[in-house]
Amino acid sequence: MEVDPHVHVGRQVLRAGADFRNVIVSSFGLVPDSPSVVTTGCGLQVPYAMTSLRPESVTCLPCREHAHRECLGFAEQVERLSRMPGAPVPGDQAAEAARWARDLARRFFG
């Protein structure tokens, strides 16, 4: 068995990490377990310990490209949803979330 030396990012980039877990806990009162193995942006299954949400730590180029696309897509989706009548997130908060996602996308691209 070949050992993969790269640090990857999970396929569901924006649904991972402490922030997402905190939303789940505050919404449902449940604490989800961290997975032992995750599917990555490049399609591999690797130990959770070999993944990172910090762009500077991700060394797998296909994972970085995947995370870049996911973050840009999230930014576009937030902006689109915020313009709909009765949007649950005010425009200024949506704009801030989109800026954050685009900044993260830039960090994954660079």
C-alpha cells in the first residue's frame, strides 16, 4: 500500500470543521462525530487527520482546485439567495459571507 504524503481537503469543504459543527450543535443540540475517513476533493478516501481546512496546509493540487470552485460557488449562491424576496439573511450579511468565501477561494487558488 502506497502512503499518500499530501494534505487534502474534504469534498464538502464548507461543511467541515468547527464552525459547521457549532452550527449543528446550536441548531439541533447534537454533537456530530468527526469521521475517521473522508472523501476528498480529488476523490480519494483518506484519514481525517490528513485533511485541512486551511488553504496554506493543503498540498494536493486537485483538492485546492476543488476547494476554490466550491468556495466561489458558495459565494454566488449566497448572493443569489439574498436577493430573493423574504431572504433569511440580510444583504449586508450575505455580502460579508460572499466576501469571506471569495477570500478563502483566493487562498486556495494561490
